[in-house]
Amino acid sequence: MKQLAKLSKIPEMVQPRLADNHRSGLPGWTYFSEEALEIEKELLFRRSWQLLGHVNDIPAPGDYATFDIVGERAIAIRGRDGKVRCFHNVCRHRGSRVVADRQGSCKSAIVCPFHGWSYNFDGTLRGVPAPRSLPKLDPERHGLQKLDHEIFHGFIFIRFKPGAQPAVAKLLSIYEPLFALHRTAETKPLGLFWQADMQANWKAVRDVDNEGYHVPIAHPGLYDLYGRQYVDELPGHGVTRSVGRFDGLKSKHWSVRHYKTIRPAAPDHLGEESSNWTYVGMFPNVVFMLYPEQIGYYQEWPLGVDRTVQRGNVYGLSDDRREMKLARYLAMRIDREATREDHQLIVWSCEAMKSSAFSGIILSDHEAGVRQYHDHLRRVIPVYNLQNEPLPGMTATLNDELLRHGPTIKQS
């Protein structure tokens, strides 16, 4: 844990140098191909772990949270026994949503708003109107369909279809001490959920987020906070860590200056993490924020080839001190400004993929995270190794052929 907490102890390999033949990214066609998007939906978003929320979003029996992504609908609900269970948000009668809101509470049962079929909090079928008009129904077999799910330090992950990813706990094992250090399972929502649409391909969001090279120019607030002491760690296997350590210099940015002076002393158990903003990324689309005052996440997924939704939420340990409230407000102010700045960069970089002047990406050593992410995409979707877009109707067929013959890209 000491090695995790000490920025000065991060080995040189976390800032890798790219070989000359590793300085290009994905070809432009992958950002606007409808056929490629359908492959991504199936192989990435349905078969990878997706973050639904936090157990303390649904603290009492009957409390639920929902999550919609690429045509799939999920619900997590807390049972009378205190356990969190996850199901497809699909009524077994006609397929209606059994709950419509993003978050809420059911009094005694989950009741479908279409015809009134009802389900217990453990997903079993409870009752139906006019039962004599229907064939004999079994409570288990005709209950809500279960989803694979896993709870990691308070965060609820779901998977719609079986995939190649290992368990979440194994994926994030290298950074498990960080989640324990920040006591993420004990945190409660701070009422700061947000969601926004962008007119860009979802991969362009990851491209901007997977490197800190742009921070000094594009994010004056973040650079004022930690830009001089920012490093990326790329252990591979679909996880990353980026750490920004606050410097002792006088800050020019209003929010940063006041954040540094107002924030209360962090608990002793955080150690050197009390001076870090740490980000843990998990392939394909989730990033955790671990700050001294609060923790949170953000994630994105496609609504179309050129439309993406991004959402996030923020949680904190119970602390009513005025200084803590102000520090959390200022931290979110800094974050919101950086998010707005990133959104513009995301749109601009995605637009370039269709330009006749765009001849490909030239990556800096400081953008090794982008290359590693693109290589991971190439392993999952090997057709992305092709520089030119396949003929219409051939993208999925070629990808299936390449999957059968094995990946051709070595892990970086």
C-alpha cells in the first residue's frame, strides 16, 4: 500500500516510451462506421462489466436504480433481506419496463405499469391480473431474468452477456488497496448525479481522457492544481491509474486557490493520498475518481456513431463541516470546468476523422495510454487492424474471421 500511495515511488515504466511503429492510433473509419458500432455494442458493451451505480444509491428494501445502455435495460433492487440483486428491466409478459425512473422505491412489490404483473424484490413472479386467462405460470421460471452482477467496494457492476473479462475484483485487484483506503463502500451519494450528450463518437471521449499531455494547455484549472506533478500508470489488462499531486505553488485559478486553502485536513488513514486526485480507469468505459474529500465515477456509451452519452455521480463519507462542504463544492467546480473543456476537444477531434486533411494520429510518449487503449480495442475487435474500411456488409464477417484466427496485435 505504501508503494501505491507514494507518487515518488512509481517506477519509470509507468511513463513508457513508444516505439516509432507504435505512434499511430485507430484508423478514422472506425469512428463513423455503423457496422463497427454494432460490433462494439455486442463485444464491448453487452459482454463487458458495466457500472450501474453504488449500493448506497439503494439503501432500503424496495429501493432500486436502473441503467439503460445499447438497447439493454437493467435494474438493481435491494431485497427485504438486505441483498442487492440485478435483473433485466423487462417484464416477462410484454417486455415493458417494470420500473420507469432512473431511481426510486417500490412499496411492497415491483409492479409493471403496463398490465400490472407484479414481482417480489427477489425477482420471482408474485401475481398477475386475471390469472385464469393465462397458462400456468411458475414464480421462478417466469420471474425477472437475472443478470450477472458483482459488487466491488460498494460499486455495482452488471454484465448482460457472458464475456472474456475476468471478475471485477480480479480486474481491479492491483488497485484494490486504493478503494479500501478511500472507504468507498461506506460513502453515500452527495446528490450530484449528472448526465450529458455529446455530438461525437464515444471512442473520441476515451482518446481525450486517456492522456494527460493536453492538461497544461487545455485545462488551466487542473494544471494549476496538479499539472506539474501528473503521471499515468499503464499496467495493462484493461486498467490504468493517473495521479495528480497538488503542488505548493500559489494558484492563479480562483477555484483552485480557494480549494487548496479551505479544504480541511484529510484523515490520517489517507496518507499521501490526501494530496492526490487519483483516477482509476477500467476498460472499456469507466473511470473512478478518488479524491481526499469525495469519490465518484464517470462513464460513457454510444447512442449512435456520432452521439455519446456521458454520466457520473459523486459520493462522500458523512461530514457536515462547513469547510468540507466548501471543499466539495470547489472540487466539483474545478471538475465541471475541465469536463466542459474536454467536451469541446472531443467534438473537434472526432470531426477530424471525416476530414480530407486527416491522415492519422501521431502519438507522443505522453499519449501511451491512448495507444494502449487502441491496442486493447484491436484485440477485442481485430477488424480495427485494417487501415481501410471493409466493403459494405463485410465488417462483421471479417471481424469474425479474424477472431477465429486469433489477435495479431501484441499487448503494449
